[in-house]
Amino acid sequence: MLMTRFAVFGLVLALAACNTTQKSRRACEDDVIAMKVGIFEAEAFLDALRPRIQEGYLALDRCVDRAEPCEAEDWLAFAQMLREDHRDANAAFEISVNQFNPDACVAHIQNYKIEPPRRQTYQGYYYTFDETGEQIDYLINEFGRRVR
């Protein structure tokens, strides 16, 4: 009797581990649209962020050279604002991409009723978010050292 209970419990766990639920076509389409919008918004954000980070690095160079006024407090506040915006954009991107579950939409994908972006289309954004996050953290650390 005890072995039967363990067997049934093991079967339930095995089935729970497998994604046996299929989403409706409409739900899959909504997830794909959200994913595409998230990718578009991430691209727009990162394109706008690059020149702002570059401005921060130029300001940091001026602080190092000491040829001009440094304004480290202002740049520190600016970099901290960038970090918050960056975190929000990164979180929104991850939610939009992770919301889509291809296993739950296999039938719709195989029948070409929905066409999610290929993984290669958005995989690089993870790296770019990590890289720009490190750059912003570097600016915060360097300007923070100059404020103290």
C-alpha cells in the first residue's frame, strides 16, 4: 500500500514537471506580441542609453583631468537615475520575453499560426543589458569616490 502511494505521488510529480497544458492560439499570439513589443522597447531604450553613458564617461574624463569643473555630485545623481531606468527596462524586457512559453504553444507554432521571434533575435539583449549595467555601475562608483 505504501509503495502504491509513492508510485502515485511520483507519477503526479513527473506529470507536474512536464508542461502538459496548451495555451489557446489567442493567448500564444498575445504572448508573442508582448515579446515583440518588449524587444522593440529594449532596443529603443538601449539605443537611447548609449549616448547618455558616453556623456558620463566624458564627464568622468574631465574629472580625472581636472582641467574643468568636475560636477561629480550632479553626474552621480544622473548615473543613479540611469541605473533605475536601466533596471526598469531590463525587468520589463525579461518579463516580456519570459512570458512566452513555446512548450505551451507548440501546436500553433508548428502550424505556422504564430511566429515568435527566434531566440537569436533577442538573446544579445541580455548581454547588452549586463554590459550597460556594468558601465553604469562603474560611473556610479567613480563619481561616488569623487563626491566623498
